[in-house]
Amino acid sequence: MKHRQAQISREYGPFDGVEQVHGVSFDGRHVWYASGQRLNALDPQNGETVQSLDVEAHAGTAFDGQCLFQIAGDKIQRIDPQTGKVLTTIPAPEGGCSGMAWAEGSLWVGQYSKRRIHQIDPQNGAILNTLTSDRFVTGVTWLNNELWHGTWEADESELRHIDALSGDVLERISMPAGVGVSGLESDGRDRFFCGGGNSARVRVVNR
């Protein structure tokens, strides 16, 4: 198994009026971060928040190429990123969802304390497959064909590349002590965007 220390290349925030950063996603231009009662678009070039949507946003965020998906309690909302209108909702897996990603027509939803990642149908919320972890699961993302998730227990946090069929850990990137990962997204090339929980920051980690 590969293991190395994280290289944090950039840090955004803390953001005005934001107490925590939860889910993180990327639409090819903006980094979206969930901050409780708002979903915010960050320009990664200059670090400015350029848009905010008034939606419940306490956990994972994903983008399917057209719409945003946002975990909101016991449901997952599909949201128009231009207007903030909730277009549809589906039930979220029971048991405290954390991170979320979109890949190959499915949503991949992390469950923090249950240490699971579910592949679910975005049309109806049906669980298609479940992977288990030996650590708490926070953010979830795909980087090309690689499934990654964040972990955060006590003062230790990692980014983990896992086998999408078995859940076996293939690679670990350890964050500095005390630096947590609440949300996780890739830019599809060579960077991870990591939500920083109650630090109210978003950090960039090199792949």
C-alpha cells in the first residue's frame, strides 16, 4: 500500500459568516462548499465566494454535470445551480450521511460513524452496493477511475484511495496533525479540494 504525507498547495478561507465547511464539489469552474444553511461557489483562481444558494447544506455535495446534489438530513436534494431551486428529492441512506460524489450515473454516499460508502440510484435512492471501511468516512470523490474518501478520527485525517469493488485500501495520504477533512472533491486531474470542518477553510492537496 502506498502511503505519504499530504502536500497542501493552497488554502482558502476562513470565509465570512461561515462556521463550518461540510461537503465540497467542483463543477469544472467553481468549487462548491456546503456551510450549513448555504451552498457557496468559490472561484479557485482568486479565492472569492462568487455565489451563495439558500439551501440546507450540512453534509455532502456532488455535481452531475448539470445539477448539484446536496445531503439535507434524511434526504438528498437535486438543485439548479443557477437559481438554487430544489428540483427533486430522494431519500438518503439511513444513519448519518457525510460525503457524496457523482460517477457513472450513480451517487456515492459516505456514512460517517457507520464507516460505509453506498452506491445509490439518483432517481429513487435505492442502494445498489455498499463498501465498508475501518475508519470514519467523511468526503467521497472519484478521480478519473479512482474512488477516494476522507477519514477523520480524533486529530488524525487521511485521504484514502480504495478499490471500488472490495473497499480495500490501495493508497493513503495523511493530513498534518489537527487538520481534518470534512468534504472531498477532485478537479479530475491532479488536485483534491478538502473541506476543513470547523476551521471554515477549503484546502488543496496535490494528488
